[in-house]
Amino acid sequence: MTTNNICYLYSAETGIELIFCKDSTISYPLHNHVSVLTIGIILDGSLVLTVNKETKGYKQNETFVIYPYVPHSISTHNSYTLLSLCIDKNVIKNVDVNTIQKHIQLLLMQALNMEKVNNPVASNGIVDSRDLRPISTHTQLLGSLLAEINQYQILQLLNCLSKIGDFSNCQPQNHTPYIHDLKSQLELHPECKLTVEEMAQNVFLSKYHFIRSFKAEVGLTPHQFQIQNRIRKAQRLIREANTITKVALTTGFCDQSHFIKQFKKYVGLPPLAYKASFGIVPQNKSIPSGTHMFFSEFKEI
């Protein structure tokens, strides 16, 4: 059976998240990203990406872009190794491309030097055993994944960002007022106990006319949009939560087993596995002197 190795590394300072999937067989249902622009490159294998009902296959060294709010799904017949960058839409709007590219390179440097950050070298070049800290499975896997990336692939990914242009597609589409208001409510407070019937009643439409109108403008049904935003909120909460039950209840799920099922459907991992796969680069976290990674440290083609 194929092992789905996934690592997440989030930079609190830049609002950029790296996602590494190695030999993954995970497919993802129709969903959208309400807060991030996603660019990705296939490092090995292949996958099929459907964006706005247009389906295209991607193979090794090919890149793709997914804009905020654009419905998409991923399917696969074989395994794939994928590097994705999720960039906060506010960063895209307020920061120039060159600066974002520098942030990405820095984040890659921090990821590759994670072990050296955890085990700092003294000024005389000797590691003091008293300073050694345990290296997590997450850090080990992250390092092994990044070690497989070559210079060409990194350049492809950075160039993909340059080709996007003025990022005008990152802005949410204009919606009819009642759908705009409901969409905003479901993004900010997805845990609210609001059924589709109640949503329709609030805007004085029949249930089925409301569902058709919402899907025509948003690309997802109201229930799909509500569930995916509950799961997104759960991803944020689970990083610090002590119990899965608390996260499930906080995000509007009455049943823990239903929460786990939906979480795995949208994220690809069960909640506890996701928590173990996630890492954060704290603000102002510098790389120790002498451990900086230059572009030449990536594997050559």
C-alpha cells in the first residue's frame, strides 16, 4: 500500500505555506480556497486537475495556478510528488512579486536548514551535545522531500509566480448581494448551525432555486461551501487543540466520527495525522550563521 507522506510548513511572518506531498495517491473533491493563491509543481508522477470544469493532466516539472475562490478538484490514477505554495491573498494584493519570490526562497532555506536550526553549531564549529534537540518526524520527512528538488524545478515554480501578472484574478467575483452576504458569513462563522433550508428562507427563495443560484455564482453548493470552511477553521484550531472532540464541536460538527470523515475527505489526512505533519516557522526565526543554503545546494538536474 502506498504511504501518503505530506508535510506542511507555514511562515507566520510572510503568510506563505509550503505543502509537500510525496508519492501521494490522495484525490480531493470539488472545493475552493477562499484566502490563498496556490501555485504548484509536479516533482514526480502525474495528477489530473479540474478547474472551472476544465480538466487537464499535469506531469513531472509542469506547474499550475489556482486562484482564490476558483472551484477545483484533484484526481489521480497513479502516485504523484507535489510541491505547492499557498500565498495569502492579502500578501498577493499588497506585496510585489520580487519580494514574494524572496520570501519563498527564504522559506525553502529555513525548511532545508530546519535540522541545523534545531541543533545549532557553536562558534568554533562544534555541536555541543547539551544543545541537541530531538528532530521530529515532520522535520526529517520535510528535509528528505526538499532534498529531491532540483534547481530547475525551483526556478519553474518562481517563474510561474512571475507569469501571473497583476493578480487581478485573485480578487473575488462580484455576487448578488444576498449571496455575497451569506458567503461572507459562512467564511467567517462556518460553525453556525444554519441549514440550507434556513439559508433559503432568509433570502425568500425556494430551497432548490437558492441552491442553483448559489452554485452558479460560487461554484459550490451552500452545503459544500459551509463544510469546507468548517474544515479550514478546524485546520487552524487543531494545531493548538488538546482534543479532537473540542475542535469538532467548535467548528459545528455534532459527531466526532462525522468530523473525522469530512476532515480526511477535504484534507487527505485524519485530524491527528494532519497535526503531526504541520510545522510553523516563527516570526523573525533566523538561520544560524554558516548554515545558509544557496541555490547551488539544490540537486542539479
